[in-house]
Amino acid sequence: MKLGSACLQCRSGKRKCDKAAVGTACEQCKKRGLQCSSLQREASTTALFPSPQNVRSNQSSSLPPAKVVEELIDLYICYIHDKPHSLFHEPSLRQAARDGTLHHGVLFGIAGLSARFSSNLELRSQGHAFANQARAFVQTNLEAICLENVQAFVLVGNVCLAESNPDSESLYFVIANRMAQLLQLSKEDPVDGEVSREVKRRVWWSLYLIDRWASAGLGLPRHFYNGGLAPRLPMDEVMFSQLSVTGAKDMNNWQPGIWSHMISLVEIFGHIQDLNHELVDQTHWDENSIESRVLSLAERLAKFEDELPPAMVYTIENLDIHIRRGIGRTFVALHLGYHHYCTLLYYQYLDQRRPPTPNTRVFAQRCKHHATEYCELIRTSNQLGGAEALYNIVGHMTVVSSSVLLHTLLLGDDHELPMARHRLESNFEFLVKLREIWPSVDIMVSSKEMTFQLSKLIAVYQMKRLIAFQDACLRTAQNDTHRFDKWMVKFLLQHVLALDEKDSTTTPSPSTLPIGPVEDERLLERSRVTESIIRAPYVTM
């Protein structure tokens, strides 16, 4: 592998380096207050984790002990890595942590996310402090344009998501996007080894996926558009993790990984988002045009599923294989996303005001099918070690699945009710489990009572969205339940925004619903069942 003569910081920042000798800092790094990689490594060392940037002495002294760092990285790799984002080469990450050369923004960002998973209560309680240190570090080093800062900004953005701080989340992600563009991560650098190239690909594609989700979550325009220069899709995760830290050997037997399929899928997700937004912005719906677009997207989703390699198709046998390979949770994440995106595509057809077409009933059944499959996958994966889906955004997807089950409980046939109730209860058992992780133990303020109230408020945020959804269903009575409008799109896509009550000026409240007609009596009786399921978690708060 050809080695670059410039230091890693100057290479990352596309600056001319004075080619300092090993053991001395170059002038560019001295001017910018960066700790030059020449101070720490031989010229042949990989560019993935250069020495930490210059930090204040109090930050250095507060680094967690080596064993704690090892545990935090283990938890991050287990529950976060390769799920909502894929930022690191695992052996390189661990090596940098052992060497003490891991970028402090990355270190504290990982700690801020993963401490919540620790069985050690004292360590869990430090999660908020770790997150604050990560935030302070990236803010101090905002102008240091390097790969490690991109990774750190993504981590801090995820911390903000966990703390229900969507504005800051969006800002950190946007900064990461711009840095990645300035670094031209979508272009391959001939001086990089295979590991470094793959890390850059994964960071770039992670930003692409994050942009699809985060922009929708706030109802803002996307920054990544299809058709531009893009790197090769990520390789097989196990194969990548088995590459040596130096990564000098080129991959002649490259194979696509789970993340390559995630990227193909999230590209379709973008079109589903666009369709749903366009529908609620239109004053008149052309049913033929809408159905044509739905069919086109449905064909793409079907093609995606049909073209999956046999080992990537969801079966219990394949899940077991991927668990043994150490990527069971990533495999589950792929298929949870697939069922969630399908649910969103067909969700509009739960609106009973829609004029009947040959496919209306078929599409509504498909929506229910994918919501059910999502629920079953959540239940199965959480019964198996090594397959649990415990990253943050799963809470929102589970709420969307639950809203479809709620539709069945309120308006479905009698024979559908027992299984719908069982699945809704299963979803809520899972949401209660998530509540214990995101983010109650991370919120640290001086007042114990305020700590309890704030953590309680954030922890039940997604549950409150579903309760607001159910209340809206009851206010709109039978025919308007699941009406597809701007409020509904906000519920489905804008997952970080508070869900206001639906306008009730033209629809009755639950207390004023007529109870004489048989259908309304049945609706009210079923609503009591759904309300008991949805509000049950509050008893244990």
C-alpha cells in the first residue's frame, strides 16, 4: 500500500503539510491546535484513528478507566453499531481504545449512547455526563474537518435524539453531512487501505440513511439527493470485521453486506415519504395516479425482497445463522425497516373515506400484514439472545405498527380481535422495555424530583403519541378513523415532533359519541379494551 507523506490531520483537511518528521508536529497542526499524528504513530499506521486532538487537561483527566471504556465499546458494538448507523471498523476501534489514541469526541459519544445498556447502575448514571463531554468536545473542535469529527457529530446527534432534543440533533447531523462533503468521502482515495476506504463508505452511507430519517422526523428538506456521486455499497459485515487493522490487503472476493441492502431499501423509503407528503398537500386526489404510484413502489419493494440473497431472506433458520455470525441484530434491523416502509406505503388505505378501487381492500390488508409481521419480528427477536432491536428509532416504528393493530381492534371483524389484542399487548411490553433504556437513566439534573418527572416525560413520549392517536380515532368516530391528513403524516413520519390533538371542531369527542346505534356501541366497547392496553404502562411508571 502506498503511504501518504502528509500527517493524517492535513490529509483529512486537504491541507498542504510540511511533512514533519515522526515525533514532531507539523506547522499546520500547531496553528490549529491539533495533535499531529506524527507525534503518536509511525508513518505506516492506518488513518482511521489519529491521535486525539488537543483537549483541556480536565477532559483528559476525566477519561474513563480502560476497563470501563472496553465495556462501553462492547455495549455500543452490541446494541448500536451497524443498526441506526455504521461508522467504525470494530478491530480498529478497539485497538485505538486500548492504545489511548481514540478521538475523545468519538469516545465520549460512544459512552453517552452505550452507558444506558450497562448493568452497572453507577456507570449508567454517568451516561449524561459522558454525553455532555462529547458535546463540549465537538463544539470546541468544530472547525477541525476530519473523519473522526464526522463520526463524533453523528454520535452526538444520536445522543440529542435520545434526549428528545430534535433541533440540536438536526444541527449536528447537518454539520456531519457538510464535513463529509468537504472531505469528499464519496470519492475513493488511492492512498487509503481497504479498511479506511470501507469506513469512509460506511460513514457516507450512514449519513445518507440518517438524512432520510432525520429530515422526515422534523419535516425538513433532505440534504442527500439521488443521482450524485456515491461510493460503492458496504461490504459484508463479518468479512469487514475480519480485516486486519492495517487493511493493506485489497478485497478480491468482495460481497455485499446487510448494510448494502439497507441502503437500497431506504432509497425506496424516500419515495414513500415524498408520496405521503404530496397526498396531504393536494386539494384533489387523482385516485388513478395515486394507485399507479403505489403500485410502482410496491413493485420495487417486491423486487427488493425477491432479489435478496437466500441467506438474507427472513427465516428463523437464517436468523439463527446470523446470530451465530454475530450480526443477528443487524439482520433484524434490515427486516424491521422493510416491514415499516411497507406499512407506511399502504397506510393511506386504512382511511375508510377513500373511494373503493379494485386494490383498495388489497392495499389495506397489506398494511395490516406488514404491521403484523413487524410485531412478530419484534417479539421473536427479543426472545432470542443476540437479536434484540433496542436502538432508539425502533420505538417510533413500533408505535406505527401498534396504530395499525389499533385499527383492527376498533374496526376489524370479531375473529381478528384476539390476535390483534395479543399483538398490541406484545408491542407495549416491548415499549416498556425500551422505556427503561431510552432515556430515563440519562437525564441528570440537580433536583431528584425534577429528574424523575423529566425522565418520565421523555420515556413515555412515543406512548403518548399512540394515546393521542387513539383519542383522535375515537373523536372522529367510525368513518373518519385513520383519516389520512397532515396530522396523520406527522404521526407517521415526523417522529421527533410533539403530536397535537386533532382538530375536534367538526367531530365529536369520545364523551359525546352517540351510544344508541349498534355500531357506535361496539366502537365504544372496543375503545375501552384498547385504552386499557395503551394506558396500562402508566401504572408501572
